Amino acid sequence: MRKYLEEQPRDFLAVATPGAGKTTFALTIAAELLGRRVVDRITIVAPTEHLKVQWAEAAARAGIPIDPTYSAGQGKTSQEFLGIAVTYAGVAVNPLAMRIRTERFRTLVILDEVHHAGDALSWGEGVREAFEPGTRRLALTGTPFRSDVNPIPFVQYEPNEDGIPQSKADYTYGYAHALADHVVRPVLFMAYSGEMQWRTRAGDEITARLGEPLTKDMHQQALRTALDPAGSWMPAVLEAADKRLTEVRRHVPDAGGLVIASDQTAARAYAKLLRAITGEAPVVVLSDEKGASKKISGFSDGDQRWMVAVRMVSEGVDVPRLAVGVWATNTSTPLFFAQAVGRFVRARKRGETASVFLPSVPNLLGLASEMEVQRDHVLGRKVNDDGDIFAAEQGLIDQANAGEGASDDLLGNFEALGSEATFDRVLYDGGEFGHSGEVHVGSDEEMDFLGIPGLLEPDQVRDLLHQRQSDRAKKQKQERAASPLSEEDRAVTHERLGVLRRELNGLVAAWYHRTGQPHGVTHSALRKECGGPPSAVATVDQLQNRIDKIRDWAISGR
């Protein structure tokens, strides 16, 4: 704010991590400029309809009445309002009408999440045409980088050390800086692996472990298998996430969780699973549903445990009590990842931590590891020699390859057969923490990490992760020394357990195709009738009993 008020620039780009206070900064500047009579009107441009309303509510608290229902077609708004809130899509529909309004008044234009002005060429051109006459333009973003090379309007670009044009912010406040200032929460990324089984278009049945070296298409198919609501992976991960939420709520009573789903069908299925796990129906937010904004606001002000959403809560939406997230979407671009994780880092008081549950796939783990890396929007690529003459064309080819593969048409004929989840590791502060061997869902080894207190300073989180990893390693060493089983016997037992788990998962999948009953519900019913822990930590006898039981069901037609 001091920098802005001292320099009084016409254009100003503030890049700040989600939760750092960009809205408060912008509205304070707006009030100052209105008070000094530098501007007469405010125009706020946001990515979504919900964010328009959120901006209007925040502006009202700052004493600036904003009309979030304005559209270019109506031309005028009530004299009670000092400004309007519109979307980038709305501006692109009629930029000339917005330009006329901008010329009529001395206008401060606030461009929220300004990188969206580069989403489509028409959006960028519309924003440029509509607001070129603006008296002041204040651009805000938490994620200035994009995966394309569309220039963002009113953003300054300068050559970097390689001569490539790169966006230049007037002020930058990154996640690492905000974490050191206790403005945002530290994020624990809980990664889950497991064995996936699916059938290809050709009829081949494939078994692979999530996170193993695979082709791009196989990674995608393994991820889709994991996210299948009818499998065992999602119910296990949702149950683990709910345990983590319970632990956090011991110290933060109103903490909430969010599941980010790929589509509406999956969102409703995840909500059904959560209701079975928690006994409480979660809030389901679908982007094309009337009243979606009210649902988000209601969840933000309430104390419900879970919300399930399809992308709508991925960016800008302010729900400060969100503390636990489950990544259940196929989308994995750096931009979307940063926006989505940003929903969990908003701190209310010191010591709060956030936990995000991820599938163990390389690109997501890589993005989680780079959480604190500051990125800028880079345009193009430097041509150094003759080998780079076709750099521009190669960039287009790379972009096309990133979007689709030669065998993408196979994904539509893909069929998930079964899945099981195992705890993989925790990613935190650039490090990885976990236990040796396979860590089963529901085991004490998993609870070493799920049970971390919800109120800890960043350094305390790191120390506790190290301590629990070290303590468990010592205990495992002592158990191995005291165990009468030879290494060969242990290997045989391990293999036998794996065979029985795969057989049980196959029978549960067959039962699903016969009855339509989700895998997680069937596993729960088997546990209820036969007793014992989840199949991931069950003994040989317990697994065999469940196999016999489900075969009895099939014979009796129950």
C-alpha cells in the first residue's frame, strides 16, 4: 500500500499468495482514491459469478456499495452504488458498453485474478478495449503464470536473463514469505498409493501401482481407477481424510473439509460415501446449480464437516475454515493446483495447519514439492542457435501433446475393475516423510501422520514428522529382531496377503457389477459380518473368511 500511494501508478500488479489479503488491499486503495477524488467509480472484474457477490459483500463492509448484478446490457445502475462487479466473460460479451461506462467516469478498475484475461483471446481483447480509458487499473493475482503464451492485458513484460519476455509484478508476496510471517498455514500433503486394476478397450486387464513408472496414458488410467467412487481407493482415502479432520477439530472446532471432484456424477457419489462414513450429509456444490453461491456462503459460516465441489471452489472463494482437502479430480495443471491448494492456506490464527490428500502420481507430487516456488508468466522461448529455429513450432507441438495423446480415444472405453489404497508418504516443507514398507490404511503407522495435532507452528510440524518417522523406524527394527519368522517366511506371508486381497477385491468388483452396490459399502458389510479391521490390515484368516462370505452371498443370491 505504501508503494502504491507513494508512486500513484496508473497500472499496478500485485502478486500475492492466496490468503495474503489482496481483497483488503484493493478495497483500501479504492476507498483512498475515492476519498481523494482521484476516481469517481469502481469497476471490479472477477472470474466467476460467485466472486462478484463475494467482492460486493467485502466492499460493503469497507463502505463502498457495489452492484454485483450489473450487466452491460442494462447500461445504468442505481445511484446508490459507487461501482459494479462483472465477470471477464461478461466484459467479453460487450466490451464497447463497458468502455463507454469507463470513459464517462473517472474509474478505478480492479482486475481480480488477472491471469484470466488470458484465458481466451477474446477475453484479453475485450478487457483491453473496455478498460484502456481507465483512470487507474489495479491487477491482482495469486498465480501469475499460465501454461500458454497469451499476453495478459495491462501487465508489463520484461526480458529475463535468457531474453524471454516475463511478467513483472510491482509487488510480490509469495507463499514462503507469507508462511514465515504466519499469514498462511503450512500445508501437509498426504500422498496415497495402492494397487489399481482396469480393463482397456482391447480387453486387456492391467494391474499397476499408483505412482510407479508408467506411460502417460497408463498414469491417467491408474488415476481414473483410483478416483472411481465404486472402487476401494476413494472410500479408504475419504475415511483417512475424515480421521484427519476429526483430529484437527480437536483444536479447531469449526474446521471443514473439501473434496474437489472431476464432474457432477463423481461429486454426488463422493457425497454418498462421505455420508456413510460420517453419518452427516455433506454440502454438494455444482457450478451450474442455482443457489451454489449461497451454499458456499452457508458452509463458510456454518460448522458442517464436509463440502464436495466441482471446480467452483478452486479459486478466489473465501472459506477460511477449510483445513482438510481431498484431490479427487483429473485436472493437474500447475495453475489449477495452485488455485485449489490456495483454498486451504488462509490462516485465521497462528498454529493452524492444512492437510491435502493426494493420489501418488508424479505430476501432483512434483507440484506439491514445488509449493514454495515463485512462478512468473513467460512468453515464448529464446532462440540460441540453428537448432532452435523451429522453437515456436515445437512449442505448439508440445502444447498439443500436453493436451492430448494418440491413445486418448481409449480412455472413453476404459473400465475400472478394482483398487485398494495404501499410505505412501507426507510431503512438507520440501521434504518427504513416511515409514518403510507398505503402510496400510487404518494402521497405527498411518495414524502417526493423520494424528498430528491441528495447532502447531511450522517448525513444530517438521520436528514432529521427523520424530514420528524415527520412533516408528526404531520400533520396526525391534519387532524384526524379536520376531521368530525368517525373512523368507515373512515374504511368503506378505505374498499370501497380497493374493487374498486381490481375490477379495475381484469378488467385490464382481458383486458391484451384479448388484450396483459400491465397493466401499460391500467391504463395510463384510467387515460387519466377519469382524476385523479394513482389508488392508486384515490377517490371512480374516481375508479368507470374507472371501468365503461373499461367495456364500453369490450362491444364495442375497
